[in-house]
Amino acid sequence: MTFSPADHLGAVDRALTTITRDGQELRLLTVSRTFDAAPDEVWDALTTAERIERWMMPVTGDLEVGGRFQLEGNAGGEVLDCVPPERLALTWEYGGQVSWVDVSLRPTEAGTLLQLDHSAPVPPEMWEQFGPGAVGIGWELGLMGMAEHLAAPDAERPPRETVPDLTDYMHASSAAWGEVDISAGAEPEAARAAARRTAEAYTATPEG
């Protein structure tokens, strides 16, 4: 691992709001991170199947506007918009639910700022149970993988058994999302309880 978990945790900016899309109220979660790489390099890592597999997971399908993609064992969807190397818009379809992911890249003095917006209709009972960390932690882990990949582009994805224990990271990330939820208007005790449940769900040892 090129960076420490603490480096990754501090490199992320988090935000949360509510929007309306086609008359439907959505939770809009935003994760931002600056990478020490040019926009063209970040874009290539973000949109090339062979590179996506190295920092995220294998992907199949047509990665063009109007095409459909499928991440192995995870979400699939449709490519809605693609303007290299500036923005990418997708549907995010998982578990029978459809949401939307919009990614934008902007050059900065430090490299490239990537902003990922994930807007989704979330049942109130699901939000009360887990809050924004249920999605936020996953995207943070994805951006962690991208940062490691950009630091060593030719390296293959490391075997699972060689990845450091990220239990503390996921607890800290979930707690951070709980505080973002509070800043967005959630009741503090309920938001922090939801953050604890989310961290426990992410770090639980699989049965069997």
C-alpha cells in the first residue's frame, strides 16, 4: 500500500444534500478527492476496462454513450454522457434499484480534482438504519484503489490477502459520514447510531 489508511481518510471531502429529479426526491452524496496526476491520466484510469479492473473490479460491456456495463458481482448500468476528460454520467443499477452517478474532473495546481455525485432514492427506513455511510464508504474505498493505482499504474490488483486490515478506516469513514449527515440536518444521536451500524456491517466477518 503506497499511502497509509490515514492518508486516504484525510484526502477525501464529503458532502450530502437532497435534490429532486423528475419529481422524485433523491439523496445526493458527494465524494471528492485530488489525485497527483493529470486529468488525461485520471480519465484513462476511470474509463479503460483493463485499468478499472486493477483499482476496482472487472467490468464488461460497452463503455460508450448509450452502452451498458456490468461490474463483476456489483452494479451495472447505462452510460448516459461522456465528455473526455471532463465528465462521465451513468445509471447505477443494483438490487433492483436505479440511481445516478456523475463524475467530473478538473485540473488543479496539485493535479486533478475528481468529484463523484451519487443521487439515489432511499427508503426512509433504510436511511434511518444506515445513513449515508452505506454508500459513502464504498466510494471512498474505490477512490482509495484509484489513488494506489495512479501511484503505480503498471501494478496488478493486489491479492485480497495482501491488502492491509481496513477495519479502523471503515469505522472512521462511517463516523465521518455520520457527522456529514448531522451537518445536513439529521438528529445527532440517530445519525451516529446509524454510522455505527454501517461500520459494523462493512467489517463483519462473513459466515461460513
